[in-house]
Amino acid sequence: MADVKQVDVKLPRVSKGKRSRFFDDPATDQIMTFLLELMAEVSALRERQDTIERLLEEKGSITRADIEAYQPSAAVEAERAAWNNGFIRRVMRFHDPD
């Protein structure tokens, strides 16, 4: 397998343009934005925790470099995706039709 060069991408820190509005009350939009951003952070933390747990189980001791270099297998990615989908469904109260 060929080595893949990792490139750092710099994203702007500030959004341009007007904030999207979906609800009549801007406070509702603000709450929804807060909720979605918090969900994204929880999901990212859960993924990092999963990485740490897997590496500790495999190696017993790890470094930050080990965490940053971790490449999950397709099976691990699928497991994480399933957790994330369940998380979104629980928080947003999406239910499968009966």
C-alpha cells in the first residue's frame, strides 16, 4: 500500500453571510444550532474515546501520536457509524415507522 501524504487544510474561523433561518422565532434557530453543534462535539469526543480504548486494549500504553495516527478498519468505521446514527435518532427523537 502506498504512503498517503496528509495535507493540513485551513478552514476559515468565521462564517460569511447571514445566518440561515428555519423557524419563525430566531431563538428556536439559536437553540437548534446549539444542539447540533453540541451533538457534533459529543460525537467527536466519543470517537476519540473509542480510539483510546481500542489502542489501550491493543497496546496497554499509548501516546498522543498513537491516537492521532490511528486508522480505524472498515469494521470499526461501521460500528462507529451505527453508534452515531443511534445517537442522532435518540437525541432528535427520530423513530423508525412501525
